[in-house]
Amino acid sequence: MPGGGGPQRAGDSRRLLLVIVAVAVLAGGVGGGLWALTRDDPAGHPDAGPTGPAVTVTASQPGATPDTLNTSGSEGAYADPAETAAPEPSPGYSRAVDPLGYTVDVPDGWAREEKQGKLAPVVTYTAPDGNRRLLVFEIMEPSAAESSAQAESIAQGAKDYQYLDRRTGTGWTEFSYSYYDKRYGATQTVDHRFQAADGTPYAVVASGPTGTDLTEQLTTAVNSFCPTGFDCTSGT
């Protein structure tokens, strides 16, 4: 940090503004996507854009059910990025071919919305009941671990914030927490950040009412995630 009283106070003021904005965005229901929306705006103001174009989906096909998380260890059930993207989605899921440059399996009937930050578009897939959400966005920090630590620091400013857990594995890190959302009420979030098969770091964030089991939706999204034009089954 620069020396001297003046520059230090300016830096502190900017960080305080980011935290204030972050709390406001969390309270508005954006959840784990707030860092992507505020990270690159010098004033700290989220820049919400219009809804993005529709995605192409592949209908669900018979297949294996997604793995469940192993809460007894740090690695869990997340697949290596080079071994993801099954030939067909699991039953009850559709494969979204997103215009932002990736495919991801989401539950059937979930609607897509896109909000544009300065450098990080945030895509939200929302359940028909509006209570469960999956957010997907590219992260700007050099690593998933650094981005996750900064996101967790901001999340701590949310109303009724409660830390739940942190888990890590090769190329990924995840933390979960609950907080009060003025739109959705008591909310539980699992924020998973990882390095995709092409080396680009991304976040997949699952949110729902406190007590909701988010395991299946999050694990399916992460394990199916594949950059467009990349063969995730062979790593090329």
C-alpha cells in the first residue's frame, strides 16, 4: 500500500465503498456474483445490463446421476476439468450452450439472465419457483483461491452472515455461507471457483433458501462445465 496519510485514506475509502456496495448487492439477491459486478468499476457501482441472448439447450437423456459431495474430505466429488462434459446431460438436466463461450448442464426449465459488469458478465440460471439460482461467471483474479478469498471477505458484510464451510481441491476452492436477503429471505450460498479445462478461472455459485440441498445442481454444473470448442473428455 502506498505510504503517507493521504493515499492511504483514499485507498481505505475506496475499499469501504466496495464493501458498502457489496452489502447492498447481496441484499438485493445477486449473492455470489457481486464481486464480478463490482470488481472492475472504480466507483464500485454494479453495472446491470440487459438480459442476454437465449441459450441453446440439449434435451435430457438417460445417464448416470450426478455424484454427491463427500463432506468427510476436502476433495469431494468434483471431477478433473479434463474429464468432465459427459456425452449427454443427466436426467432432469439440459445442456446450455451459452453465448459467453461455454456449455454447462442446468436443471430443466431454469431460465437464463445475463448482467454485464465492467469485465465480467454474470449469467444466472433461475428455477421456475425463483428461489434457487446458479450463477456462472469468469473471474478476473489470477487464481481461483485469490478470487474466493476476496469474495468471502466481501460476503462477510452481508446481513446475518454466517460462515458454514470451506473446501479445497486441485485447481478449485469453495466456501459456503448463509445470510439474509431482503428479496429471498434467509439464503444459503455455495461459491465454487475453479480453473476450467482451457485454464480460464470461473465461478459457479448456487443459492437457495437456507436448508436447501444445493449439492446436485452445483456438482452437475461444475462437472459438466466446458469451454466452447474444447473437448473436455480428452483435454484438447
